[in-house]
Amino acid sequence: MAAVSGEVMVQRSAADGSQNDDVEMREVHISKPNTVRNDQIYIPGDIILDNTEGQWMDGHGSYYSVLPGNHSEIIASVAGLRQIFTRVVVVDPLKSRYSGEIGDIVVGRIIQVGRKSWTVDVGAQRHAVLNLGAINLPGGELRRKTEADIGFMRRYLQEGDLVSAEVQKQGADSQLLLHTRSLRYGRLVQGMLLHVQPRLTKRGKGHFVSYETFGVQLIIGVNGAVWIAPTQKQMNVPLGLDAGEQQRRVQQEDYPEEEEITLCITEEDAKKFGAKDKSKEHTTLPQKPAGSSIASLEVRKCMARIKNCVEILNREQVPIHRESIRILYDASRRYEPKELLIPSVAKEVFESVRQDLREQNPTA
Amino acid sequence: MDLVSSFTGLRLDGRRENEIRDIRCQFGVAKEADGSVLFEQGNTKILATVYGPFDSGDNDDDDGDLAVLEDPTAIECEFKLSAFSQQDRRTRQGEDPRSEEYAEYMETCYRVIMFPHKNASSIVRLSCQVLQADGGHLAAALTAGTLALIDAGIPVKDLIVGCSATVVEGKPLMDVSSQEDLQRLPQITVGVIPRNQEIIVMDTKNRFHKDLLAPLLDAAVKGCTQTFQVIEKIVRDHVRKAAGAMSS
Amino acid sequence: MGERRSAQDESVLQEREDSYINASEQQFLSEGIIDYDFRLDGRGPLDYRTIHISIGEVLSASGSARVTLGETCVLATVKTAIKTPSKSHPDFGFIEFSIDSSPLTSHKHDEEEDESRSPQEARSILQSVYQESGGVDRRKLCIVKGSKCWALFFDLIIFEKGTSLLDAASLAVKAALFDTKFANVTVVEDELDQFEVEFTDDPYDYWQMDATSVPVVTSLHKIGPVFLVDVTKEEQVAANASVVIATNSKGTLFYQNTDWKGSQFGFELNLIDEAMETACRAAAHVDSRLMSALISLPPPKSWKNTLL
């Protein structure tokens, strides 16, 4: 009979009301020597630069203020670290919603299916839009684009589906338009999704990450959504992130020549929505062989470990990418994945590689 | 009961006339909120939470509340006194008649410092709940709300802080505690942008002669300056700690 | 396995990005649990995440406790007052609950999909467990039979509403009760045979109730044939049934509720036995850990609210 486990930690608040201890409780918070320069820190209302010459532009987190006598300044509007680019001043707040730039790789969830577009929640101020015209359809389907209706749309993506996509452009009112016009993008199945702070998943060091030895793949969305799934080789059913990989797999198993496919459609879906049996054109896939599983226990352990490591990086405000995950992962090996949930264990593991992580992530 | 000892010149809690109470903050206590702060000024404890900006769902097709659509800096504020926050438990919470007034003061203040939303139907919701009521509630709520907005990363032009003041035997006292509130003395609370000393809102309590207004205002505004210096440091330290984890 | 909503039922997904998972995610999650007893974060079915409790934060209350269990965070405060007992129970005191969940929970207008998790339902369950079913011995609250008694007002605030709300709330109630300081009183009888209660002047002259037998609530959720404690939001969505019990260290059952969410599999009779047994074990584990941690705390300072 399995034992129940789990600890209860109780503390009494100081009678004078000081609750600094509570901070320890809620976050793995370690006080350490400060290494951020004072002149990098700005709070709303702070003057960043004099802009009378007009050479600066106010980027995110700052604004432009004109004073009498043609004197103007760039002023901070959030609390965070200042960054200066060639002509733009930016203040990076500690916490904010994803705002979106063209070219960002994002992971989002379909909220609504329309006649010619899907509404996608990517955690931004407004929902993003994926137009029917912005996805790749198998050749046979292109003809039907003009007859699009909601039933047709649902064959590809339904409410609740997860997709990986790229930001194509910003429309009016800052609404993001997405596309999946590449083999890298598409519907995500059989894995798990995490949410972290978007400021830790900025564009840069590789967003499609594959840890071959663990049998685990990740997509690190710039919008702070992290998708973790087994790699193709570990799975018996070729559902997964990388449609290009699926394509190769499909061809290896003697399926007919197929138009470039981006979206993964299962046989189950096709049947559900009454798709015609165009087995020569559709990606009908074999049923999961009886007795097999999506992911073995070993792979699941790796995924759990990665999940818990990503959560630690998120709490500790460390940028999340291939290297930082790997560093923390290696350091965590002496513990079971579930032990990383215990605050004291997480703290110990993190401290052991704090220096290495810092070297990986110099700030501007 | 003498609020200011004629012997020591100190107030009941040991402060001088021109001293505000100790301020402490914890950021991000309500993880589901976009921004939150547990704010303490002396024994007054307030939880401020912010959601947004988010799509209020009103779009052009809606017969929605047009006031929301047309107001580009839409912010809705709420002020609540918890039932357990005071000595006597209040049996009907949230029906404090001043709660709505305080909420409006807050909205007025934050509208001044917020920028127009990118999207006309976006809205920000800010709520202040008093967990422990030891005086200076509106003042503390104004300051706490600003901190919650900052925690949420919502851009603002500057900071708003609040402070209260009262006057005893001609002596103005800044940052009024509940003990000092008992005697129906003239009281004032201001919401201020400290950097340029702009007073955005002013609330008065109990009647008093107009000659007292100037010293009361002066004390309250000076109290705001002190408050600002404290929270300025708190916010900078918070940024330093959070961002400094990974800088080289 | 959880059933997928049919596409025709809703054309717009409820906007709860962090608590909705689709059929494929559910399948992945469920398979790990059913085949390997392995949850997404590596826990086994009966592994709790570390529970954090902070006592005595609210100075204006006679007792308080803030509990963090998973993503749920609840503050319970206790205020004491002297009241006249009811005629039907002259030797009993009163216990009353209120729960405040606004504005600390999701701003998105919640259409509660599951009534048993809404705060008002939670309030009435707590009321039932601690007051009506005798979870707290109300005779201990009697001062003068028929004339004076203590009344306890529990005010709960939900800081974060994750899963297992009742579990967290009950732990907060129990811990807050443990922390509650009752001023010692003297009863004075006046010439009209009326009793008056006088509070002691000494701020350190208080008594506290023994909270050992006070019940705690434990929720289990079922995925396949496996029962889980301390579920995440995703697991709660994927679960096809739940069991909630309130029990104490003596094994007394104060409340139970099994809900099989309308799935066609129903709830086989033998599974109910197993569920109850597992829930009792989980409750016993948490309860004993809680009590041993509480007992080892330094005592509170005074019964007087330091505000006035």
C-alpha cells in the first residue's frame, strides 16, 4: 500500500508584524551581493536621458516628455533595467504580458474557430489571429479554401488545440497575426505545457530544443509558453511537434507522396469531422498499436525533471533556454524529479550552479 | 488621552509629529494577479491586486458600456475593508459608505498617471483590501495601488503616493493612526505626485476652520514626500534583487 | 479519461488558459498516472507538495493562519466575541464562517463550472463540518450556560484560488483555531440575576482550545482507477471523479461527498471503499504533520489585539 508523503511547514509571524519570512516561504529567495549597477535601475518618473537634440526614441517602458523651452527628455514608465540600443531607449519591466514582435515563435491555444480564421490565446494583451490563408494546406484542400466554413476549419484546428506558430505582423490595435507557413510549426499533441514569465524567454538562443539522449523535445515560445514532449523516436504514434520529421516518418512507412503538410491530422479527427476518405492525400496515420504507450517511464521522468527545472529557473528569474535548462538538469540528477518541488532541495540545487548560470546569462 | 506627550513631544506610538510610520512591502503575493502587493504602513495592512490590461470583451458590435469604450485609460478600482480588519468585527463588509468614495479617488489618481491603452476596449482592474485597519486607509491604498501597478509592469508616467494628516492643539501630525483618529479631529488625506508636488485628490474628515487647511495640507504633502522616498528605495531594491540574480 | 467537449457545444473556449487542457494533453497526463503512477511533475498519486502555513499574521484578529497548498492560498482569521447562547442549545457557543474570494481570484467573470468548488459552497461545507457536525466542540465555548458564550467568527480570504480549496481552507481554519487566544474572563452576577462578563487586564492571561481533534478536509481526484491527492489544475480537468471527506484524528467522519462528474463509468462500489480508505490515510498524514508542527511553535504573545 503506497504511503502518503509531503511535509507541512509552519511558522509563526513576528508579533510586531514583520513578515520578511513570508517571502522566504513563497519564493526560493536568496539574498546575495548585488551585481546590478545603480545606474541601470529605473522606476516610473525617473529621467533616463535628455533628448533635446532629438536623437533618442522612446521604446518600451519609457516615454517622451516635452518641457518648456524646447527641452525634452526620455522618462521611464516602468520599474526595471534600462537598455540602450542604437537610437532607442528601453526599460525592461520585471513582469509584464507578452507584447509580440514580428518573427517571434509562440505557442498558443485556440480559443475560437471562425469562418476564415482562428483566435489564439498567446498571453498577450489581446488574442492573436491565425488566418486560414496563413497556414499550409495539403494540396487537395487548397481548392476548397473558398468554401471554407467552421466545420472545415475544425478539421485542422479546434478550440483547445495547441499550436506553435510565428508572428507574421502586428495588425491594428496591437493585435498579433500569426502564420504556420513552415514545417516547424503546427498542432502540438501528446505533451505538456508550462507557463513562465515572457521576459525569460526572449528571442535568441534557439527555441526548438531537442535533448536527444533524454528523448525529450521542447518548444520555448517567446510568449512564455513552454511545450515539452517526447521526441519522435520515443513515440509509437508519429504525432508531434515537427511536421517535417513526421513527413519523413510518414514516407518511410510507405505512405504515398504527400504535399507539404504543416498541420498534423489524426485519423480520429478525420473521421470525426467526416472528411472524405482521400487516403492518397490525407495524412491518415496508423492507430496506436495496442499495448504501446506514448512515452515510457524513463522519458516521463526526464520530462518531469525538465518541467521542474524550468519552474525553478522561472522562480529564480533566469533566462530559459537550452543551456540554462541543461545546466540545472545536470545539477539536479542526484535527486528524484519530484524532490525538486521541495523548496530546500530546489534552493540547494540552484545555488550549486548559480555561478555557471550567471556566466551563461550576462545582462546587457 | 494626550496624543502628543507634553513631556517628551512624542506621539502614542513613539513617533514625532513629522514622522510617517514604517513601511514594508511584499510584491507578487497573489500569483494569479498580474500585479500584487501586500503593503504595510505601521499596523495598517492592505492587499492590492491588479488585473490587466485585458480585453474587456466590449467590441464594436456590443451595446457595451460606452463610458468604458470611450475612456482610453479605463481603470476600475475597488476599496474594501475586511470584516476582521478592525477591533470590532464588521458584520456587513464592503458596505462602508466611504469605500465607493475612496475607490473614486483612486480612479482619479491613477487615470492621471496611466497612458491610454493600445486597444480601446482594454481595461485595468485594481482592488485594495484592508486586512488590518490602523488608520490612514485611503492614503495607504493610494500608495499600495501604485505599487501594484508597478508590479504588474503597467506603464505609468510617475508615482502616486498618499498621506494623511491631522492637527492637535495647533500642531499638525502626519500619517494618522487609528488611535489618533478617535477624537474627531480635523483630518486630511491627499493623493500626490511627489516629484512635482502635484496634489491630485484631497479628502477631508470632520469639520474644521479654514485656517487649518494650509498647515494640514503642508503636513500631508510633506508626508507624501517622505513616503515617496521610502517606496522609491523599496522599488529600486526590488528591481535590484529580482534582476540582479542573473547579471554579471 | 476526461471527455472532450463536443465541438458543437461551445464555439468559444472559456478563457482559462491555465486550467484547460485538450484531449491529447489529458491523454498524455492520464497515461502516465494509469500506467506508471507517475504525474507530470514526477510525484506519485499520494505525494503532497510542501504545505506552508504562517500563523498570527493578522494582529486585529484573535487568531489567524495563512495556508499555501499547491497554487491555492487561503487566509483564515478568527474573531472572538461574547454572545448569548440560543435557547435550543444553552450550553453551546457559536461558530460562523464567511469567505471572501473577490477580488483576489480571476478577474475574468467566472461562470463556475463546478458548484462544489465555488466559495459559497465551500462556506456552507465548512459551516457544516465545524459547526453543525461538531467539528469544534461548542460546549468548550460555553461561559455561563444559558446566558453567556463565546462566538467564533471565521473570515476566510482566498488569496489564490487553485485546486483543493477546501483542503487549504480547512487547514487554515484548524491552524487559526489553534492560534486563537481566548481572554480569561470573570463572570459577575448582578442584583438582577444577570451575568456580566469582565475581561482580564492581563494581556498574557488567556487560554487556547485544544485543536487536536478538529477535522481537516481531504480531496481526492480519480484518473482511471488511480486516486490523487493535491491535484494540479490540469489533473483536476482530466479527473473523472472526486471524493471529499472531512475527518479527524479519532477517525470520525464529518462530511463526505463523492462526485463522478457524470461520466458513464460511474463509480464502482469497491472503488468507493478504496477511495475512503485512501482519503482517510491522506488526512491522517496531513493532520499529524500539521499538529506536530503547530505544537513545536513558540506560543503567541498576548490575547490583546495590538492595534488598540
